[in-house]
Amino acid sequence: MSGDRTTQGAADHARWISGFLEAQAAELDASENTRLAYGRDLMAFSEYLRARGFEAVTREDIEGFLVDCDTQGLAQSTRARRLSAIKQLYRFAYEEGWRADNPALKIKGPGRVKSLPKTLSEAEVDALLSASRSLGRTDHDRLRNTCLMELLYATGMRVSELVTLPVAATRGDPRVLLVRGKGGKERMVPLSPPARDALCAWLSARDAGEEAARLDHGAKPSPFLFPSTGKAGHLTRHRFYGLIKEIAVAAGVSPAKVTPHRLRHAFATHLLANGADLRAIQTLLGHADLATTEIYTHVLEERLRDLVLTHHPLSDTQSRPDE
């Protein structure tokens, strides 16, 4: 009998999770990566509950799951993320009428530890950009790598936004690009002259490669700026992650320090350090809340502190008159 209850519970969990994720995709336009993360967290909750159905879960069950996560030694951020997924599931279930109450409504999570984003120096970014121009087996690869890196640093795009960028958005030597970000929100990002040059060179090589594939194999043109023969049809996030590590090695920068997201941090911190307005950076990054962008002010604070310590007449205690 216990086996039957477990099977029934698993089926119930799967129905709830799939319904929730489908709604996330259809109504909120959540990205595939977000949905996968929700799915993993809710499956962990499902395994904890075993035969107990989602419709019978109590506040104590959810709190017990969080305690279990803590006992496993899971990071505070992981526990906070799992609770967030559960809260959203039960909010959805309540709105859909699957439950008459929301057992997760008043549960307070462990919160998140906001650490300062790790970034790269301007010299390190220059080395990465330089290395991208020479890394690759063919001219085609080298032009693609250069374009990837120049666009990423010039715009601060998320890697998912970069690899799925439509080629139509890049035609005509644009000064700005229209980027579709989280939740389907669109924003304009300007292109630097080096990024425009790299884009122009890559488009020429890309289009020539597409035309050759059409003539040789009857291949259909790709809608993406960075096409691939894989299932996704474009360069994947994982492939680019590996590629940027190779570029780091070639640049003499520790691969452990270099990720696509860290270049996004570098874009923001370097702009702020050189006097850019925080609101402008928020718009360029596509942050919904200014508070998310404010974490980059640590760069400005460090500059101001150094300025005071270096130039203020009272910064040297030995120069003060005796009291």
C-alpha cells in the first residue's frame, strides 16, 4: 500500500509542478533557465514529502523541509531560492483554486547574503579582448570570438541574451541594439566603435558561411547572430562558458576569475568608476529595481575613500596640530 501511495503522491507532484511551470512560461514569460531552476527546487521538495500530496501540505511541512535543507548543509542562498519556488507554487495554486489557503504565505526564509559582485580590472578585460582576436582555428572562429567578447563587454548583456540575439537586430551598422531581456522586456544598449567594427567583420564572415552552407547542403538561413548546428540553433551558454575560459588562458588571466557574468559586472563597475549615472547603468543592464544596480556603488565608494585618504589635508594624522 505504501508503494501505491508513493506513486500517487509522485503523480500529484508532477501534475502540480508541470502546471505551475507551464503558467510561468505562458503568463510570465519566464526564461527556460528560470523554469528549470524552479523545477529542480520543487522536485527536491517533492522527494522530501514522498507520498504526501502538495494539496495536503501544511506550514509545518514547509518549515520542516527548510530545516532538512539546513541539516544537509545547503547554502543560505540555496535555501532561500527553494523557499521562493515553494512560495510561488502555492501562490499559483491558491489563485487557481487548487487550494483554499496558502501554507507558505507567512513563512520567512533565511534571506540572501548580498556579497559584492566580483569583477575584472580594465587591464584584465583588455587582455581578454586582445586574446579573443587570436584564439580560434580559423579566421571565422576568431572573428566570432572577437564579436562575442566585444559585444558582451560593450553592452553588459546577459549571456543568454547574447547567444540568442537575432541577426536581424544587428543589420545596418547599428549604433544601438534592441535586446530582449528577462520577462520579455526590451531595452536599448549602445555599441562602442570597437564592438561595431567587430560586429561588421563577423557579419561578413557569418553571412559568407551561411551562403556556402546553402549552396553545398541546401541549409536554411539561421535567425541568430551566432548560429550553430546544434538543437538550439545558436551558440549555447555552456559552449560560450567553455570558450571564455579558453580565452582567459590565452590572455594570461586566471580562468577561475573569468565568466560571462563577470564581464557583465565589469561593464557596470567600469562605467560607474568612470562617472556614469546609476540610473543609466540600471537601464543598460535591464534591472527592474534600482536596488539591484546599487550594489555596484562599492566601486565609487572605494574611489572616494582613496581620494580622501590621498588628498585630504587631514588624512595624515601626523600633520595635525597638537591639541
